[in-house]
Amino acid sequence: MFVSLLTTRLLLNSLGVSDFGIYNIVGGAISMLGFLNVAMASATQRFLSYSEGANDKDKETIIFNASVILHFIIAIIISVALILACPFLFDSVLNIQADRIEAAKIIYYSLIISTAFTMMTVPYDAVMNAHENMLYYSIIGVVESLLKLIVAIIVVYTLMDKLIIYGILMSIIPFVTLTVMSIYCKRNYKECHFNYSLYFRKDTMKEMTSFAGWNFLSSFSSIVGNYSNGIVLNHFFGTVLNAALGVANQLSGQLCAFSQNMMKAINPVIVKSEGAGCTEDMMTYSYAACRYSYLLILFFAVPFAFQAPYILKIWLKNVPEWGILFFRFQLLRNLLEQLTGSLGTAIGAKGKIRGKSISSILCNLIQIPILYMIFKQGGTPAWYFIVILITMVLLSAMFNVYFCKKTCGMKLITYFRNVLVSCLSITIVMMLLSCIVLLLFKDGFLRTMLCFIITSLAFVVLFRFFASKEELMAINAMRIKIKNRLYK
């Protein structure tokens, strides 16, 4: 997280606001494809985890082979679609200075190459998820961050076009990740043995294609929605607003890292419970995942949101216009998405995702024409997040609750008691304390540190108050384990 924040600071100061904005509007889909990678991996991981919960090892090898074929086809389709979209984007949509068009096109084609490698990594990522190998994710995450830092340092000191060099070097990282993952998985997991003629099963391929197809359409519509929103913003306000959006996404994304990695650990447990026929346990884990993912982001979100002007100024020196407001909105969006995010995993564990996927596609795309009309009528950039919060977050959450109740037998009163009461209570107290600090102290280092300390203490006290007996026992066992290791 800290390496990534340093990398963004170096890049913004080296590229400048305009070129940084160009990369975020043209090459920003690379980060979006990271989300697509996770989403598609969850489809394969669902089948692998389900088979592992049912203790069917032969099925896992069949699923892996089907997944390799499926994602190779998807990689080709996405690459061709991006190539065909190039003339339309650069001639009719994107608002980029004439002297930077060629550089932007080089960035775009580098993106297409990295897209293919990103998609072909999915089967191996899913295997790692199904086996809950969190050590590997720790190592590969650190390596990727260090590679990005090296790229940023090269950009700072290169005498060539900095934007072009950055785009090309960033496209190499997914290839490195694919190589390392494939070698590791083939050496450590028996199911990672590709043999089309021996392990191909038509019925498995059909089932996975249906599930992955709906999952892909839902995930891809989310990418199209987010990316198109950025294009609409660029069309009306230029690359400076995309730089602000890039900063907001970068910092808020890093603050969500703890929550995202926790979800990698708990999602296989949810699916394995359903594979073992324990639907009640699956829902218990789903409620816990919603709650924990929200609270892990909340711990950082409240002090960062209230002290955003000071933090962004220290971090970036030159904060893009609208950067602070966009950052706060993005944090709010990330928080709200956690409240029902894991309910989607429970629905996926049941395998009945058609209705949820159709509703997700609607929520992800409906805001594009709405935003265009608002900006056409003279709306301010703030409407960008207002519309997204209503359509992509709140409306989507309502659909998640509806389909989870219909498919998994979710009880609204249990969800309200186990998730909403504790999450909203802790949020309100932390925000009130932050407001008091804001009123009593002047902007600066002291106020920022006090805000972090007071909200952190409040978080710990309130979490213990709302925690169940099982959670307190688990925390106490972890504390004793850490204490014993330290004394040894």
C-alpha cells in the first residue's frame, strides 16, 4: 500500500497533471481489468471450491482444464473488441490534446497486450484462491508493487517520452505475473495439469460457460460503466478531471487493500460450505464477510476522509482540482458496496446468478446516458459520483438483498442485526468524534494525528462491544498466539 502511494506521488510529479490524466483515461482500463481478473477468477474459484467442499479431486482437474480454454477464448474476444474500438475512441470520443494523440495510442495498444495476459492468469489465480494460499498473495503483491515502483523511478529519470515509457513498462508486469503464477501452480497443485483430450468434459464446459458467461457480462458491464463514465467526464471537462479521478481511485483503492485481501480468504470458505451442503453456515460466513470488509475500510476511511485536504497535500504536493471531493466520494462508494458485496458470493455459491447478473448489467450501464444528459445541461463534476452512488451502489445493493433472500433463504432481520446495526453505529460515533476534532483544532499535523488516534480507539472499543462471544474468543486466541511467538 505504501509503495503504491509513493509510486503515484512520483508519477504525478513526473508526468504532470495532463499526462497523468491521459494515462488514467486511456490506460486506466488496466486497473479496471485487474477487477475483471478478480471477478472472472471468482467464477472458476466457485467451481473449484465447491468441488473441494464436496471432496471431488478429479472434478477439480476437469474444471481447471475447462477454465484455461474458456479464458483463452475470452482473452481473444476482449483483445479484438479493444482493437475495433480504437478508431471510434480516438476520433470521436476522447478529449486529448492533438500533440499527445500518438502517445495515447501507444498506451492503448500496450493495454491490449496486457489485457490478454491478465485474462490468461485467471485459472491460476482461481486455483490459489480455492486453496486459500494467502502466503503466495502476500509475496506476489509485494513483488508487483516493487515492480511498479521501479517503473515509476525509470519514468522519473528517462529522457524519452515519459508517458510512452510508463505505458509500455506497465504492460509487461501482467506477463511477469502470469509466468510466475503458472510455474508455481504447476509445481504445487496436481489439478494444474492441462490436457485437452484427456480432461475435456462437454457437460462441465457447458455449465462453466453458462456461469462464467453471466459473471463475465456482469463484470464487463461494470468495467464498461466505470470506464465510460470516465470518458463522459473527459468529454465535458478534459484530462485534468481524469487526473483527479485517478488520484481518488489510487488512494481509496490502497485503503481498501486490507478488505480485498480479507475477502480472498473468506470467499472460498463461503463456497466450500455450500459444496458441503451447509447453507446455514454459508450465510453466517456471508454476513461476517459483509461486516468485516466494511469495518476494515471504515477504520481508515473516516480519518482519511475528514483530513483529506492535509493528507493529499502532503502526499502529492500539487493536488488536482476536484481531487479531494472525488476522493471522499470514492471512499463512500467503497464503504457502501461492502455492506452487500458478500451476498453476491453466496448467490454465486448456489450457482443461480442469471437474475442477479441481469440486474448488475442494468445498474452498471444505466448511469452512462444519465451522466451525459446532466453534464450536457451544465451539471458540475460532483454529479459524477452522485449518479454512481444511486445506480451502481444503492440500486445494486437492493438487488443483491432481493436475490440473496430468494436464492439462499436470507433472513432480513438477521442481516439487519448482524451487519447493519454494528456497522452504522460504529460509523456514526467515529464521524461525530472526527467532527469534534475538526472544530477544536486547526488544520495540520496535530489535528490529523489526533483524528487518527481518537477514531482508532473508538473503533476498537465499539468493535469489542458489538462482537459476538465467538469473535471475542477468536481474537483472544490470536492475541495469546502472537504473545507466545514474541516471547519465544
